[in-house]
Amino acid sequence: MKNIIMKYIAFTALILSVGCADLEEKPVGLLAPESLFNTPRDVEVAIFGAYGWIGTERLYGRQFVTALMLRSDMVDIGDRGTPAERQQVNDFNMDDNNAMVSTFWPVWYQVVSAANAAVAGAEALGTDANSINPLIAEARFIRAFSYYHLVRNFGDIPYIDYFINDPESVKSLTKMPESEVYEKIIADIEFAKEWLPDMQPNGVRSRASKGTAASYLASVYLTLENYQRAYEEAKWVIDNKDRFGYALETDFQDLFRAEVADNLQETIFTIDFLGQQSGSGGANDDIMAAMTGIRGADELGWSVTVPSMQVYNTWDDRDYRKKVSFADSALIGGVMQPYTVFQNTQRPHIAKYRRYPGRSNAEGRYSDHNYICFRYAEVLLIAAEALAEISGGPTAEALGYVNEVRARARNAAGSPSSFPEDVAPGMDKTGFINLVLEERRLELAFEFKRWYDIKRRKLGETVFKGPNSLEPHSNFDPNRDYLMPLPRVELDVNPSLAPQNPGY
């Protein structure tokens, strides 16, 4: 899969690049699906190109996922000499010219463009449904995946679900209301669930499958507070886990070992990078290990995205997941040193991406990581949260799902421990929901999920301004900061996208 993505990303880079501003400034001419797609293989090429765009420095290689981490209460700026746009995202004081947002916004639309091209090309072939609909389903899943990220970060957004053969047609695009975007996302994922295979060839998890679609439906419904549907979709995945080959990995550390990433049962969907390879436009350029690594250590890093001390200090030392998630010491000059003598930022650093990057350069860049977008543990936690909501409190089934996750956490590299203990019956609904959110915070730490939990549960004033804040930000404004600003360049090019999000 990795080589295929690298081989074909140039195809989509040439003819399918679509940010709103790009179309205004650099039109690529009039195109038509029938001139580009002659076989199902051509459709697959466009799909691989869409995956390739996601696996760039601008999205899952650094920019977008770094913004998600910094926006949360789990990751702070370490080296304050890092560019201002990162500090602005972290500190809730960015404007509509933030360079991080301006970088990743158009690339998400390039992914959408490639997916739209694949759908249009597939439909133009006139091939029978059984042979072509699985490819259409895959393209529609990628489109939904992209818009799911965009709508959660920007709210009302321009929505394009057609092949653009005339760049002039997008000059007057308006924003679609958030609720309607979610309806489109659900329709795409429902189609994907119907037509995608149970498993992709060779069992790769970097291409969407039927289980991937159902898992994302569960997540979308959880975000929309449709807890009944969230539970039903999560339960369907759980009931069919053997059919899809899903299971919790025995050792939590294995989830973050690049050398075994292709063979993980727990992975439901992943963004796949190929070690020591890169292409134009930031293709396959993974920089997360360097961003989270320790400046001045023998295993080089930049100390940019570093948890606050409170994140580390409040995490129970008995939890094996803490050991996997943090580097609180490092080789410096060949001698193991504690974080108190780190050169730049005297705090424990994130270890999930720097510790075992596989083939990479000395900084961990150009790694072999497969960045997990969804894994089976999250399905269990979605089922637990949604079931508690619809049942008025934790049932034995809901407790069981959380306890499955905790039981794996007790396997400390093959040495059984007694922590974390199973959750005992008797909790009320509020207490259990808070426990599940805390379990998600720890289980999925630094995996780009926490900001979305803060946003969907409207936790901002508690986690950033409350007495137990892990990363205080007294200026957090719930009327502004649950959304990012639309890039100014987009509004300058197309005033029809106004109004700007509140507060920017």
C-alpha cells in the first residue's frame, strides 16, 4: 500500500489539487471524468492519491495533527522558540491568518477533490454495481473522513461532492450549515458500510473496510449526541470483531512500534507512512517523532509538542500506559539522564512516536509509523459511553467494555499488574460518563482525539479554566474557541464564504 500511494500521488497532485483559493488563482483547465478514467484501475489510482494526500506533512505528517494536539489539554508548547503560529493555536489567540490553518485547510480539499474525481470516474464507467460500488464506497468514505475533520474544526464549511471540471464554478461557493454537512457525512459512510469489503486485500488497515465505516458511524453519532445509533454501530462492530479481525493487542506498547504496525489486529483505520521516503508537496513526510522528541538527546528531537507537568504528575505511576506514553529520561551523551536536565524543556516528553519510529533519519523523521485514526479500544469506549447515556447509567455491559480496556492495560509488557482495577458496579450516570472520558484521555493520549472530546462535551471552561486544569488558559472563550477561523485567503478570494467564524 505504501509504495502504491507514493507512485500515484503525483497523478492527483497534477490534476486534482483543489483548495478554494487554488482554484481561483491557478485554474487547471476544463476536465471531464470520461477523459481521465477508462478502467476501474484508474479509479483506484485516484483513491490511492487521496490516501497519499492524507499522508503528507500538511495533514497527518505534522501540521493538522499537531494543531489537534496543541488545541487539547494534553499537549503544550515546549520550545517557545517554535514558530508563532503553533503558539497561537496552543494559546487560543490565533487570528484568521494563522499559518497552520492556512496550510492544512486546502489540503483537506485536495483529498476531497481526489475522492470526488474517483466517484465521478467510477460512475462514468457504467460498470455493474457489484464490481464498481466498492471503489465508489471507498472514495465516499475518504470524502466523509475529510469532512468529518473539517466540520468539527470549522463548523459551517463549503461542501463539494462533485467533480470540478470548471474552476469558475467554485468562485461563488457558499458555506453549508454544519447540520447538513453531517447529513452528507452520514450518507457517505452508510454507503461505505454497505459496499466496502469486510477486509481489504492482504488485510491492510490503511484502506477503509466495512468495519472502518461502522466504527466511524459510531463516532459521528456520538459527536451528534445520537447515543442510540452510536451504541448500535459500536455494538455491531463488537459483535462482528472476528469477522473483521479486530482484537485488543496484548501489549499496549506494540501499538506504537513502527516495525509491527502493518500487523496489528487492533487497528481499524490508519494513515500509513513509508520509512526514509518522501515526495513532492510534503508527501510521506512524517515529522511527528521529531516534533515530540527531546532536543539535545542522543535520539534527536525538537521539543515542540510537550505535555505540561500536570499531565505527567496526575497520571498514576502504576499505569503501564504512562510508561508507554512518556519519555521521562533519555540518553544524553551516552548517559541516561532524567527530564530535569533535558536541554530545552525540562518536562517528560511524548514517547509514542519517537521511541520506535522504524526506519527514519536521526531525528525520527520519515518514519515507518502507521498513525492510528481508529482502533478497537475506542469502539469499546464509545459503546460504554453511549450505552450509559441511553440506559441512564452504567449497565453490566457498559462496565464490561471499560474493563476490557483496563484489563489490557494491566498487562505491563507481559508482566501482569493489578492497576488499573476493574470498574465496580454502583456508579451513577454522571460519574461513569466522566470515568469513560478520563479513560479515553489516558488510553488515547496524544492520538489526536482529546480535542474532539473537549469540544463535543463542551469541557473547555472546565479543562482550561477550572481548578484542576492540566494546562490552564484563562483566555479560553467558548463563544470563539471551539471553532478555528476560516483562512483569510479563502474569504479574500471568495467573499461568499462570509461570515467568518465568531470572534475572529
